Amino acid sequence: SGGMGQVFKAVHTRLDRLVAVKLLPARRLGDDQAVARFQREMRVIGQLSHPAIVQATDAGEVDGTHFLVMEYVEGCDLNTLAKVCGPLSVADACEIARQTAVGLEYAHQQGIVHRDIKPSNLMLSRTPNVSLKILDLGLALLSGVQAPVDELTTVGQLMGTLDYMAPEQLEDSH
């Protein structure tokens, strides 16, 4: 669970595979900005196709419940890994930083800025070749032609997680 949703491990019955389903909590349904951000996350993740970014497989609304279906990544996020294992080796930290940078560069080429990169939004998969997946694009900023105005932020509103934010984000979330 996070500020903008709950994620559940589920089985996609028609595709017969594990998936992750993110739901907008019922308590947020009356919040137009929360619904708009969730819908924006659906659009953003749907535009991206890269090995370092979690893939969406479906999205929509059923009986007022907004959902986003994504690939299920078996593994753990960097926040949990650091708590359990302690500091990473320099080589491992550099490889994680490299994979993150490659994924973010791809997103930037598509006109998307993540705005909330932090250890809990970086998942290490438990596949034979450990790989990184960037998660949670709910605060992503679209630029250029795709979204000429970021209508979902207001003056003085903090967009991101303070402990991991670039100083310029404090001055201007755009």
C-alpha cells in the first residue's frame, strides 16, 4: 500500500499468469485529483515499453473501481533489500544505478519524468539474470506535445518524496 494505491498479487484467469493489480483505494474515489493522477499513471505506463520499466497489461474502471494491471515482478524493492542485507557492494550499487539510469533515459526520450525515484520504487527481480524494474509512475510529468499543461499540480504542492527529491523539485514541481 502507498499513498496512491494498493497493489495485489493476482492471477489473470484468461492469460493464466501472475500479475500485479494496482487499485485506487475507495477512500480516494471522491478526490478528483487522485483519480486524475491514477488515470495519468495508466496512460504513462501504457506508453512505455522497456526492460527496466514495469509493463502494463491492462487498465480501466469497473463499477467505480479504478485498476491497473502490470507484470508481476518476483523479487524485492531496494528499500527492503537495504533493511535486510545492509549496504550494497560498490559494484552492485553501480549496476543498479546504471539500470535505473537506462530506464529513466528511455522514459525521458518519451517525454516522461518520473519525479519519485526512491528505493521502494526500484524492484530487483529474482530472475536468473537479476534485473531492475522501475515502478510507480503516478507522479510522472509528461512534457512536450503529450501534455502541454500539467493540470494535476498546484502552486506549492510537493510532488515526490522529500528524502529523495532533487533540490530543483522543491522550487518547481514542473
